[in-house]
Amino acid sequence: MSNFLRSDLENILGSCTVTPHVNQVLAHVGNTPSELIAYCEGKGILVEAYSPIAHGEMLKNTDVAAMADKYGVSIPQLCIRYTLQLGVVSLPKTANPDHMRANAEVDFEISDEDMTALRDLRARDYGEHSGFPVFSGK
Ligand SMILES: NC(=O)c1ccc[n+]([C@@H]2O[C@H](COP(=O)([O-])OP(=O)(O)OC[C@H]3O[C@@H](n4cnc5c(N)ncnc54)[C@H](OP(=O)(O)O)[C@@H]3O)[C@@H](O)[C@H]2O)c1
């Protein structure tokens, strides 16, 4: 399932016989649904972060670029590593084999301090894609 809020989960958990195994949610640097992730974990529901690079918009973020530079990685690598360190599955998408290879090379560690900074960051502008229901909060 995807885009289930806590209220949706409470609703389904109240009557289901099999707990849903996975909830796919919009989660990326700039939009971290921490409470929902914690709730899912508490119920044994695996969280998958879709659009971990904010549908590509994070590539333009200068603050995130500066932090990626500090770690000597690309913005997508920082964003993907961030979601993994949140304890969720990361679902980046690319049509470029070089990008795909690079996106799998995330064997570095973001410090606790930088994880907090990335978690606190708010960036929810999806440019020309802002009207899509999944990005408009509808
Ligand atoms: N369940 C849902 O409601 C829902 C909603 C939205 C999306 N999703 C799923 O989530 C997955 C990913 O989401 P998404 O496509 O919205 O966003 P995303 O993975 O955050 O971003 C994709 C964009 O990032 C670029 N990119 C990826 N790796 C890169 C790299 N190493 N260097 C430079 N650019 C890079 C891609 O371009 P290139 O192709 O040029 O690399 C593409 O433009 C998809 O599988 C999608 O189906 C699920």
C-alpha cells in the first residue's frame, strides 16, 4: 500500500486480519514524516521512501549540495543514504545506468548532527510537478 497516513492505518488495523506489510510514503531530505515512520515501525510495517531525491528537485538545493560536498558524495547519494539511515527502504528512480551504479554506492555514514539538520530541513517545492496529487499533499 502507499500514502497511508496514521489515521488510514488505524482504520485498517482496526478491522484487518493480516497487518499490511509495507507502506510506501513520500520521504526525502526536506520532507521527513518522522511520526508516521515511527508509528509504522511500532506496528511492524516496513516503510519505503519514494521520491528520495524529491523527484529530482533536491539536485537544485544549495544547502544539500554543500553537505554532499563535505562528504565527497553526490546529492543523490546523500539523499539516498539519508533515507537508509532513517531505517527505511529507499526507492530512487533513474533512467541512467551510471546514475544507478552511483546511487548504489552509499557506504558512508552521515553524522547524527547532520542527520538532524537534514531531518529539520523543509523543502517541498516540486517545481512543475507540484500539481501531482502525491506532491501536493492531497
Ligand atoms: N507510491 C507512490 O504514490 C509513488 C509516488 C511517486 C513515486 N513513486 C515511486 O518512487 C520512485 C522514485 O520516485 P521519483 O522518480 O518521483 O523521484 P526520485 O527518485 O526522487 O528522483 C528521480 C529523479 O532523480 C534523477 N536522478 C536519480 N539519480 C540521479 C543521479 N545519480 N544523478 C542525477 N540525477 C539523478 C532522475 O533523473 P535520471 O533518470 O536522469 O537519473 C530523476 O529525474 C519511482 O519508482 C516511483 O514509481 C511512488
